[in-house]
Amino acid sequence: MGTLLTEDDLERARRDPAFRREFLARNLDRLLKALNKMRRASEQSADTARQIREGADLAVKLADRLQGDAGGANGG
């Protein structure tokens, strides 16, 4: 899957609103793909269900941040 983020990415996201939006969107997409993969997996456990719920909560938070940034809010 590669490196999720670097310190340079975080610093740039703090300074550059356009990069922050792209960074959040890219990572939201990665999170949703991972959640779908987990959901489709044949083995489901209570731990998997908990992780899916936590991931869904995080996805909502990321989407809210993206909408806030798109509306001109400083997400930073």
C-alpha cells in the first residue's frame, strides 16, 4: 500500500489548502477501499466489525474536513 504519510506531507498540508484537500481526498479514498475490502472478506469477527465502525467514523470526519476546506474554512 505504500507510505500513508510523511512529516513533509503533514507540514505541507498545514501550509497549503489545495494540497490539504487533495491529501484528505486521496486518503479518504484509500480508507474507503480498505473498508470495502474488510467488509467483503469471508472471515468476520467482532474485532473486524469494530474496525469497520471506527473506519467509517474516520471517513465521516475526513469528509467533513473536505467539505469545510471546500467552503473556504481553514481546516488547519
